[in-house]
Amino acid sequence: MVEHAFRYIAKKRRPKEDRRFIAGAGRFVADLALPGMLHVALVASPYPFARIRGIDTEKALALPGVVAVLTGAELAGGTDPTMPGVDAPKVKRWPLAHQFVRYPGEWVAAVVAESRALAEDAVELVEVDYEPLTPVTDPEGAMRPDAPAVHPDHGSNVLFRKKWVWGPVEEDFAAADQKLSFRARWHRSSTVPIETFGVVAEWNPAQQLLDVWASIQMPKFSDQLAKALRLSGNAVRVHFDVDVGGSYGVKRGLKHVAICLLFSLVDPAHEKMLAEYRKVFSDYKAVIDELDVNLGKILAALHSGLRDYNQSIENNFKEVVGISNQMVPEISSLLKTQIDELSEQFDELGSVISNAMERVNGRVK
């Protein structure tokens, strides 16, 4: 028997992408800033189940800097539903809710504006008239024939039913000396990667081509987008040269991308959309974004010229102290103490970062 030596399988290999991440040189969707880029924010439903009786976008459109507002009815009229993943053709899945909302947080409308802040402000001005309906929260109750239908055209809340059998299961159970029966219940869970899903889309009217940069990890992505947007398969080009900050199965983002691409088709400007973990991760995300942009520059400056930079700051402060000596002796004494403490802290910081950089360089080599 000939044993084959594998080059990659079961071999310990050092990741090659660590260097750029440590140096703050990662390139994520949030780092992309194309000229003239617009930003998308979303109106979410507060109800688990409700009928959409109307959407008033007048106040949002009147806000300076707002370019457009897209509703579910408008989107459904210009696109095809995304693939449901199972054989259920009457279950229509659009990126924005159409006629009904079926879970809390489902997107009802999308706002595009000149900045992320303007788009989010305009979201608060979109008025949605809901008729709350009775939701079904128990899975077994939802399967009863008299349960309210989430998708009435489908005729049932059971989207897919199949029995998998491997081997003579019934015979083996019948021949067993003892049998054990138990009920298992799976609680709600969610995957939360550090980077939320993001997408940037650009429509080229001359080439009739949509360019997409997205934090995705799935096959057939461009084909599914083209089908939803009623484009030919070669009219969508997805760039896979951006880093992805974790996935865990949630980086599909078809509805995110479809919304941005539809805006791009209507308006030639670039569209950008980033999902956000509100309340829990908003402050943390802001810190991470700031570090990701500036970490490489900060490390380089601190490592190569920290002492010169400190000296320059200290000299400038001493000039202020000299002026203060002539004006207010008490302020001068206070500033002098703070400057001495600041200088000591900078020295300590420079030593710590120098040591850290030496360790990092040693590991990367």
C-alpha cells in the first residue's frame, strides 16, 4: 500500500494574513469610500406580525441630503423574489416587507442619503401605518391547520417536510431489548461575528455592469443577484478581494445587496450599506473602526519617532507655560505638573510599544 504525503491536509501552517491585520492594513467593506458614495439606512418593523396599510415618506424625502426612499411595494414591482432555499414557489421573499411584516425587525423601507447619519435621521421620519395581527410563537402551534398562515399563498406554515432513513431503522428498533424515548428542545440562538455584513455597489451605465464589494462567503452569489434584479448573469461582477471579519453562516446578505444594487440602478452614484449591532455593540464598533483606520499609522509613528514627537509636544507646552508664568502663576504651576506627568507617560508608552513591536516582528518572521 502506497502512502501519500499530503502537502496541506493535516499540516500545521502559519496564517499569511496575520501581518496585515496586526499592522492595521486589513481591507474591509467599511474601509471602501468611492467618490460620490451614498449611504443606505433601513426602517424596521416593531411588530412580529402585522399588515402594512400604508407608508408615508414625504417628511423623510424633504430632509436635505436625502436622495430617495424605497418601499417594499416599489421593490417588489421592480425585482423578482430571492430564492427561498426550498421547493416553495409561493413563498415570496423580498428584501423589504411587502403587504405584511412577519417578524420583529423585518425591513419595511430603505433610505438613501449623502451620509450615514442623514440616512439614519431620515429613517425616523418615515411613517408606517401597521395593523397588528396575532402572531404564532410556538412552532408546534404554527403547524396546526387552523394556525394563522405566515405565507397565506403557500397554504401552510410547514415549508418543507422530508424523512431521511439510513439503514433498517424500524427493524433495529423492533429487535432492540430496550428503548429510550425523550424530547429535545432547541433554544433560540444567533451568530454574531465582529464584522457585520457590509456591501458597496456601483452601476456602470456605459458597460451595463454592476460592481459589488461585499463581506460574503457563499457560492453562486452573482447568479442569485442577477436573477433577483432581472439582469443577465454576466452583468453582475462580485469582487472577492475584501477581508471578511467572521461569518458563522450569516454572511449571505442577498437582501442587503439587492437593495443597494437597485438603488445603484436607479441612481448612478455608489451605494454603501453596513449592518450595525445597535445598543450592545455600537460603542465597541466605533472603537474598532477607529483602530482599524489608524492603527498602522499610529504604530509607525510611535515606533520610529515617538521621542521626537514627545519632545515637540513638550516644547510647545513649555512655551504655553512661559506665557502663563507672566499671566497666572497658579495656572503655570498646574500645567508644569501635568506636563511632567504626561512626559513620563509618553516615555512609558514608547517603551511598551517598542517591546511589543519587537515581539510582533519576531513572530511574523
